[in-house]
Amino acid sequence: MPVIIHTYPCLSDNYGYLLHDQATGATAAIDAPDKNAMLEALELRGWNLTDIFVTHHHFDHTDAIVPLKKQFDIKVSGPAAEADKIAGLDVKLSDNDTVELGQTQLKVIATPGHTLGHICFFDSDNKNLFSGDALFSLGCGRMFEGTPGPMWDGLKRLRELPDETLVHCGHEYSAANAAFALSIDPRNNALTTRAQNITLLRRNHQATVPFVLGEDKRANPFLRADKPDIAQAMHLMGAAPQTIFAAVRKAKDDF
Ligand code: ZN
Ligand code: FE
């Protein structure tokens, strides 16, 4: 049975997500950025929070966990590798584990780099990816803790997911990401089309999430680090994809 996803903007540019299993009524929050914003969303929908699935330890994804646990009887599941940094964690998750929300199952995919233990959640039945700060529309997370090789490998695994997958990411960064992407890959038609759509949406103060993974595969320079166009733009023809990925990441940091 399908799940219903409720998206709520919060903090300065975060997105929080509620995932509602229609068969059982079980409701998970993907990350817990902002307690009041989440409570409003729950009340609007009339849902009862049962779970929190955590992508990584940063405060803008975990701050509300402990306050919410005082108020609800909830189970908090998140990355085993960051267990010491996430207060209130009940279930430690590793790569390829499965979390259950009623009758809905989500697969855990390790995507280290933004943080060392970062994980994403993929619902293969409904083709929804919750990518936290690993993958953004036309971008990826800043490499705060990891190294380029494993980060590139994690993004490649996301790239292997079906084209029709809808990606629900942790921040509204699309406009800035589009500006950078166009600066290095200006002749990519898939990218210019995406960038135009983003401009229109943002002009109307609309969210650019979720986005379609298949479109991002053709337009996001971080998912195209092994393509000749990106190598050429980085003046790294013939270099290993992870080296090119690292150069793109550095160029974005300096953009
Ligand atoms: Zn983060
Ligand atoms: Fe974040």
C-alpha cells in the first residue's frame, strides 16, 4: 500500500518529512530538525508519531529528538556509526539494514562523506529516497568528515536506484546548486532545463523537492563525475572519477 509523505519547511532552509504508512497508521519523521514545525504538521494531518529515522548527527537533523521522546512513545533509528553523537537513539542501523514502518520497508544505504556515518533511506515499493544531506537537487552535501572515494561510491549507489525515484532531501539548496552546476557544465540541456524549472519554482516561493532522480542523474555534476564533460571542465581528462568528484566538490566549496 502506498505511503503518504508530508513535507514541511523549517529552520532557515531545512525540509522535514513525515512518512505515513496507510495500512497501519504508523508515522515516521525523517530527521527531527524542528519540534514545533513537526508538531504542527502532525496535527494538520492528524497523525500519531511512532518513529524517527535519522540520517546523520548534525543538529539541524537531530535537535528535536530528545524533546519529542519526552512527549511521544517513539522509536528512534539512526546510523550505528554515529550512535555516540545522537542522543535518544534506540536502534542502530548499518548499511543494507531494513527499517519497518508498519507494512512499509525502507532500505538503509550508507552514504559517508558529509558525515562519516551518514545514511539514506530508500522505499523501493514506492520509489522514495530520503537522502538527508548526502544528495541534493543538482548538488551533494559538503564533505565535512569523509574522503572523496567513499563519498563518490555512496553517490554512485544512489545513482543506481531507478530513474523514477523521487528524492526527498534535507535542504532547499537547488537554486545555488544550479548556479554552480551551470558554471561548469553550461552546455548540458538536461541541466539548463532543470535550472529554469528551479528558477520558476523559487520565484513563486515553491519547494523544489521532491525531485526526480533520473533527471538529476543527467544534470547533477556530482553524479556525473565519471563523464567526459565533467572531467574536461575540471581539466582532469583521464583522472579517476573520485579525483574528479573531489575537484568538483572543492570547486563548489570555493564558488
Ligand atoms: Zn548536515
Ligand atoms: Fe543539514
